[in-house]
Amino acid sequence: MKKITQEKFVHEFKKRLAEKYALDVKDAAPSELYQTLVSVVKSGYSDIWRNTWKDYVKNDEKQVYYFSIEFLPGRLLKSNLLNMGWYDIVEKGLKEMGLSLDKISEAEVDMALGNGGLGRLASCFMDSLASDGLPGNGNGIRYKYGLFKQKFVDGYQIELPNEWLTDGNNWAVARESKAVDVLMGGQVHLIDNGKYLEPIYEGADVIKAVPYDTGIVGYRNDHVNTMRLWDAQIPATEEVKYPTIEDRRRVEDLTSVLYPDDSNYEGRILRLKQEYFFTSAGIQSIVRHYKKYKKPLTKISDYVAIHINDTHPAMCVAEFMRILLDEKHLDWEVAWEQTVKTMSYTNHTIMAEALEKWPLEMLEKVQPRILQIIQEIDRRYALELAGKRDQDFIDRTRIIKDGMVKMAHLAIIGSHSVNGVAKLHTELLEDDVLHDFYELYPERFNNKTNGIAVRRWLQVANPELSKVIDQTIGTKWRFDTKKLKELEKYADDKKVLKKIGQAKRSNKVKLADFIKQETGIVVSPDAIFDIQIKRLHAYKRQLLNLLGIVKLYLDLKDDPKQKMIPRVFIFGAKAAPSYHYAKSIIKCINEVANLINNDPTIKDKLKVVFLENYGVSLAEKIIPAADVSEQISTATKEASGTSNMKLMLNGALTVATLDGANIEIKDHVGDDNIFIFGLTKDDVLQYEKDHSYHSADYYNNDPVLQRVLNAFVDGTIPNIEVEGHEIFDSLLRVNDEFFVLRDFEAYIHTKEKVAQTYADQLAWQKKCLINIANAGYFSADDTVAKYAAEIWDIKADQPTEGT
Ligand code: 26Q
């Protein structure tokens, strides 16, 4: 990294501000200061960035390419400064000029090119690949509009476009010289030219894919990787083919919007086109770059690993085959061997409605040659199993069935590795959802429990707590998060516990100020801050949380003098625009919030805050201030979860079902330091098998539950005539698919235990400390190191001295 001193930084910053905007520091707007700072920061790592990728080729290093249709990096400024080792110097330098890093940082618009967990995981992995010194690249789409901006109007979610590029994004560099052509649509015929079968395309659209590269700075290791996002443009030679605005739109729209549905598959042709577009562009650029290695294509899997993040880039398998066959003229068998050795696939869900299946006709429309290749892979797969497995097995597992292409089957058959994202999730894949494939290819299956970028989620987001940790165990944890474990030695040290409590309190004061400023709601930092932040989905059961809140409210109305520790319930959640039920839950939460926050008998004993537009930057404000982390999905439904890890790392205690990575959190902190409740995996699977669950029984037999549910339909909660009935019906008439009523009593009981525990602050802080100390096990640095060793077979740089 370029060396810097405070003096040099101040000089450089002023010089660039004057050059770029002809302004003095005191006259510049925050966005001008921000852009200037970006240019200083970029100049600090640009030499290393160039060296990093050149060294890969020079040293014949194997590289991984992480293909993901979503990346959710959030803001890059502070995280880059931290990783470069420049944070303190720049913060002080800015202060010397009368400026604040915090304020300038707020001028950065979040890069929100993802929906939630899967996209954020991809970005945590990018940070960790670089920080582990690994040769790793991202490959994705540069959407013109990020995930919609959420507003509430009368309690309803409204979606506004997220035009994140209006100010330009100066972290990325457009590389016209590395553009590739992607062919889509038209027809294809194979002709035998005497040497091989040559595909002849007719009437295909040629789309120019232009890469925008962003440097991903490793943590103090002089290593900068690349995240490459593709934009779709009309090639200069093809301008005449697109004479009208609508024609041009057809191309430009390809990379215009991110699909806002998560955990719910929708078979839209534009989505399929996006999938092929970034897959083809990425694979073409990899094969082109491989030439620099001067090695034969029959060895490409020794130098290239390609990772398929969920099935969205599953066409990687067919596109790689297409290039090896049609352009490089390898034999099928040789090409197939290289493909399987190169590809690996992560599954992120077991929910049937989220599994991608595309009609053959759609694939044919998007890329007829790719369909041909998939059909041939499928034919050979069935042929190979014929006689070895019964017909039923073959029909169940083949790629094409009933006119549909199953993308998960393509990814599994075309990869040497298939992994789940938490122990329980992998177990469910092996025993249940993908059991046939597990039987067929047991060696391909493995678990890689998710992890998080501890640098962003603790060092950047929570400087107060970071300082306390430094003072207690030194700073080594900043390089190796497992060292956080040393905190456990101080579990009974009252001084340390008090300091942890003070850091939390000061973060809660900050969040309370923010809430006041954003919503006008006044909350007390002495209340329990109880947090649920994640996409809004029925299986995540925000509704269970809401029923618990309504119960507390009704109890307080019965007995307003009741002594209780004040509670503040904070929600952050976006619903997919087409997900009607999720939007109804948002409306109900907002109306319950209105009712409670404006009821004078409640005073400040209970407050409900639903913050708008949840995303990475808002998460960085909320998480450090959390006391309680709600991880209450129906067991088996949440593949892993990652907000559970972020909250634990920041000293929140988890209220959890035995689902996803919650189980591993429990295993690390022990039963005394987490609040577990509810149905287990086996209970849920049993109910789903024997259909013995009748939600109405729980309503009929529990007067408390009756009263809470009636509040949704009898006017107690105002302004939800429609939504209240919808929710009531979903729980009672449609038999409560996610067992909300079944888990209600256990949940209430557990929340009572939480409040009792909180009353003894020292005991509470001890549990917080144990959670922080054990969160190091969920570092994405370790997760990625396992992918590198066990799946990708890539090696790290020799570590350099921290700067
Ligand atoms: C698919 C087809 C068409 C349109 C949209 C989609 C689509 C988009 C996004 C399907 C799924 C997603 C996102 C899924 C996701 O975020 N899954 C989460 O992944 C996390 C990281 O592994 C886990 O921690 C969560 O448990 C899982 O829900």
C-alpha cells in the first residue's frame, strides 16, 4: 500500500479538491469531499491492484471466479480505509481540516446490487478472499438500479427506484478494452465442416458486455482483488440493427434492474437473459485471460475454479462446454471432464418454491445453442445411468423433465462439489432434498457454514466495542478473529463487563438519536432493544414477533401499572413487491406500532419502530445497538442466516429456533448464553409428513392466543380491516404453514426469560461477552479458507508484514 502520513494526506486531499472542483475545503459539499476522498484512496491501492493480478499470471497461480447474480457491498469508503491501514491517519487528517470522516462517509450511496443474505455473503466472501491473500475474483451484473428504495406511506410499503449511479460510482473502472460479445436469441444449425460440428447462428442479437472492475482491498496485506460487474451495451458495429428507442431499450434493459424477489422463483424471460448474459461474459473473459498462462485447455481446471452461487449462474456449466466444444474444438469427454473439475456449486435454500426451473422454449429463445448442450448433457446423464439405476431414479434426477430444465440438477451434475451453508442445511440436503444425488455422488457433498466479514461488522460498524476489546485482550483479534476467544478469561471481570455495557449503551444512544431524527419516535436507551432485521418472509416469522408484541400490549392495557423493563422492538425488512402477504405483515407491524407508540397509558414501557429502507448501511447502525437478536424462523426453513452472526458478534443475545446456523451458535456459546425455543427439525418434518398439525386447536385451547389473534380482526388494532383478516385467515383457515401458533407459547415464555435475565445487568453482560468471544468462529475469513482448501484448491500469497 502506498505509504501515507497525515501531512501528506492533507496536502494530497486539498490538491485534488482544488484540481477537481476548484474549491477550498470549507466551500465543498459533502458529496464533493467524498468524491475527492475516493480518488485519494484509489490512488493509494492502484499500484498494488495492478501487481496483484499480474503476479497471478507470472506465478501460474490457480484463481477462483465467484459467479453471483447479486453482490451487496454497501459503502466501500471506511472499509477500504481500514483494510489499507489508512483509517486513523485519514480520520485525523480530515479532523485537522475541520472535516468528519463519519459525515463524509454518509455521502456514499450504498452499492445495493443484491436482495439480502445471498448477495451480502458474496460481498463478505470478496472481502475475505482478498484479506486471506487468495486469488479470487467476483463476476456479476452492474445493475443500473439497485434494490428498490423502501418508503412507508400510511403504513404500506412503497417501492421507489434506486438510482445509485446518478453521482457516478467512482470505485469502479470501466474497461472497454476487455469487452466481450454475448450472442443471444436467433436460431442455430450445426453443420459438419469435415473437422467438427460447426454451429451457424442466424438472427442472433450481439450484445457487447463491458466490464466495470472494482478493487477489493485485502486487510493490511498488500493484496487487491477484482470484482467484475458487466454492463450490456450495443456494439458499434450493430448500431443500425437497433434504430428505435425501443430497440435500444431491449439491450440496455438487460442490466437495468435487479429482480427484487428472494426465496421465491419467478420464471421471467428477462431474468433468464440476465443469467445467461453475465455467465457468458464471465466465462468468455476467463477463457481469454487463460491464454496468458500459455497452458493447454485440457489443463484449465488446474488453473481456474468457477463457483456457482446458487443456481442463478448454473448456465456456467453449459457455456463453458460451449466454448470448449464450439470454439476450441475439444472432444465432448475431454471438455466435460474439465468442466466438472472446474465448477462447484452452493445451494442456499431447501424451499421448493425457490428452486429454479425454466421451460425449454424460454431457454431456446434466450440461447438455442445452450439448450442443445443442456439436452446433450441430460441425454448422456440418462444413458450413463441406464441399467445401473431404476427408471424412476433417472427420471427424478435428470436435468430435463416435463418440458422444464431444472437448474439445480444442471449445477450438481456439472460440478465436483455441492455445498450447503450450515450443518443442519447440508444435512437436510443430503438426507432429504438432494438425497438421490447424495446417493449418486456422496463425495461431492460438503458443508461450508456461512461466515461474516468481522472487519466491517465489528471494526468499522462498532468502534466503541472494538476499543474495549483492544483494551482487554490487545489488537491481535483484528488479524485473527479466533483470538476473540481470549475475552472469555474476563467473563467475571466486572470492570470489563461494565465497559462492554457502556459501549452498548453509547451505541444505543446513537441509535435512539437516529430513530428520533428518522421517525420522530422517542425511545429510551435504557429499554431492551429487541431487533429483527432481515427480508420479510412468512418463514422468517416476523409475525410471531408481532404476536408477542401485541400480547405485551394487551397485558399492559390490563395492568398499566405493571412493573416491567421497557422494551423497544425494532424492525428492518423489505418485502418483494409482488409478495402480497409479506406486505400485509408490514402494514400490520406499522399499525401496531402506531397504536402502541401513541397510547398515553403505555408511556415509554413499549415502543415499536419499523425503520424504512433496511440495507447494509442501516444494518451498520442498528446492529451495534442490539440487546436481543430475533432468529425465529420455522426450523428447517432458514438455510443459515447471517444476521444472527453479526448480532452475536456485537454482543446481542439470540432468541432462536434450532434452525440454520443458530444451532452452531448455540454449540459455541452453550445453552446458558442463548435462548432456544420451539419446534425442532424432526418435529417439523414429522408434521409435514403426517399432517397432524391443526392450528385451530391452539387457538381454541389458548385464551391468550385467542385474544391476541382477535385483536387483528375486532378493531383493537385500527386500520387493518383487510390485512388483519388476511393474517387471521392464514393462521387459522389455511392452517398456519409455518407453525406460528404452535410456537407461540414457547416463544412468549422464552421472551419472559429474556426480560428476567436482563434485570441482572452484570449477568447479562457476561452472556454478551461470551457471545462476542465465540463469534470469531463465524468469520468469513475462515469459511473462505475452507472453500479454498477443500473445494477450489487455491493457495494464498505468502503473507506480507502488516503495514
Ligand atoms: C431466483 C429466480 C428469479 C428471481 C429471483 C431469484 C432469487 C433471488 C435471490 C432467489 C433467491 C435469492 C436469495 C436467496 C437468499 O438470500 N438466500 C439466503 O442465503 C443466505 C446466505 O447463504 C442464507 O444465510 C439464508 O438463510 C438464505 O435464505
